[in-house]
Amino acid sequence: MSQHLSQEIKDFARSLGFDPVKIVRAEKLSDAGSYYESWLAKGYGADMEYLKKDSEKRYTPEKMLPGAKSIIMLGLNYYKKDKEFGENFRIAKYAQGRDYHKVITAKLKKFGKFLEEISGTPHSHFTPLSKSYVDFGPVMERAYAQKASLGFIGKNACVITREYGSFMFLSEIITTLDLTPDEPTKWQGKCGSCTRCVDICPTRAIKPDRTIDSNLCIAYLTIENRGAIPEELRPKIGNWLFGCDLCQDVCPHNVRAKPTHVEDFQSIPVAQQNLSLAQILSIETDDEFTHLFAGTPIMRAKRRGLIRNACVVAGNLKLLDLLPQLRKLAQSDDAMIAEHAQWSIEAITTSTSSPRPPSSHSHSEPL
Ligand code: SF4
Ligand code: SF4
């Protein structure tokens, strides 16, 4: 396959906003596979059962797409300055804009059509030319990204790119096209003796082998986790309402982070702009929740997960003015919400340090 076609594909990727873009051979990554299986065996995937299903597929492209020859690895920068949510809480950067799955999937669909056009291969459900994935697994796409020299995997388990640091969505297109792979770049990147991410992680979730124990990670606990947050971890969550960026915020490689050009990631969905903890604690129905968060990654936590998280943050911040709402939630028919609300009330009222008095901003006003 010609170098020319590979270049055309990269140019198209960049026209869709992807950067960096790399091409790598679709080979089985046995080392990454063993690493992944051992990560699962240690229980670090917590209760995310989908990670265990057909695990071999994740590092064997041939099992995902028969005849796979190349993988086009794509990065999409989402960095932006954090949205201020007053003194109350923080939301991970990636979740402050539109749902990246929707944004990237739309781009990948265009990409699939483009590949059919330029290769002259019509689409068939029986012999597809390509398959694309966003956020496919915890190891595979990172391992392929590293193999493609798109970046290196840091101690915080993130892929760190030379161009933008680590605030980057990864996606990939596996294709039967035989494209010219990129040569390894001179820039290898490394952590060296730095341990900033390990040191700052409040729950000690970062393991020495560059993996994350999801059972301890605030991102898992506040997003994917459907049950109670273990009591001993609640104080460590601080004011993270959804996700956690600490191990990326401290990374020295992120001095290279530049604001994203993707409008969908720049803007804060309107309903969230004036969001307050009080507002979250008073969401009574799934419809209200959907009205506030439709089209954003926050949908993933679901209503009861987000209220659970809001109870923890309110307790950690000792927000006295939220006590009436927390007392109401402590009577909830939902045992998980009731228990977290009760925990929060106790954290506010029996803490050794003084509870924080009502702020000058009324909790009914957006902060
Ligand atoms: S996201 Fe937060 S909790 Fe998870 S590993 Fe990073 S610093 Fe630790
Ligand atoms: S903070 Fe330091 S140790 Fe952690 S990923 Fe960045 S460079 Fe590596």
C-alpha cells in the first residue's frame, strides 16, 4: 500500500481535528495481553465485568476484524481551564463538555466512509473494511498508542503525548488496508524519577507497575461504581463530584497542554453552567436528571450515583447549609442514598473541625 494513501488518511484525520495521528501494524500484543490479564486477575478492574469479557480480543486485532492489517491511532485534545463551580465541587475536565463518545463516534463514522471512498472498497457487513473504537479498554489502546509512538504510558497509566501531554481522548480504527506504519519517533518521553502523581493520589490507587487499582480510584468510585462508596475512602474524595484529575494536573508533561479547538469540549452544556450541590441534592426524578445532563458524560453516573457523590462532597466540605436537604435524603426509600446522606450529616455535625457556616452565596443561588 502506498505511502501516499497513508498520508492522505493522516491528512483527513487532521481535518477532523485529530492530532496526533499514527499508523501501526495490527499485530497481537502478547506482552500487553499478559499485563492486562494479570491486571484483571489482581481484581483491579473492580466490578466492571465488561472488561473481562473476551479479554483476548483487546490485544488481538485479528479477533476484532478478520484480516486486520493496520491500526490508525488517533488523539483528540480536550484540555481546557477548569470550570469554576464556586467553592463546592470539582468535575473532571473530560466531563465538563459534551459526551466525547458522541463527538468522536460522529467523526469516526465520517472516517469509515472516507476509507471506503479512497480505497474503492464498498462497505459490507460481512467483510467490513474497518472497525473503530473509542475508550475501548484500559490497556489495549494505550499499549497500541505507545507502540505507535503516539506517546508513552506514564506512572499514572495515562498516555502522555509530546504535543499535548495527557489530556487526550484516544480512539482507533482497525482496518484491513495495508498502510505504511510510522517509524518510531526519536522522542520517547519518560517519567524518570518523578513520582508526583503517585504522591498526590489521595487513595493510593496508583500501583508500582503503572496500573491503577480501580477499587481505589476516585474516577471509578464516582462514575462506574453503582454501589456504596467504601466509608474509609469517602473523606479522601474531597470535593470531587465526578471523576478526578489530580494525577494529570500535577504531571510536569502537562505544561505542554494547550486549550482544545473542539467546540463541543470547550463549552459547558447550558444546564450545567449554574450547577450547585444544592441543585444536585434536590434532583428527585430520572427525568430531572436527564434534563440537566443529557448529552454529557455525567449521565454515566446516573441520578442515584451523582446524589451519592454529592452527599460525600457535602460531608467533606462540612456544608452546614445543606443539612436540611441531607436530612430529607436520609429518609429516602433508596437505602444507598439514605446511608450516604446520613454519613454526610454526621461528617458535618460531629467533625473535629468546625463546620463551614452558610456562605454568602445562598445555596439556592448558583456559585
Ligand atoms: S484519578 Fe485520582 S484517584 Fe484515580 S489514580 Fe488519579 S489521582 Fe488517584
Ligand atoms: S506525574 Fe511524573 S511520574 Fe506521574 S506520569 Fe507524570 S511524569 Fe510520570
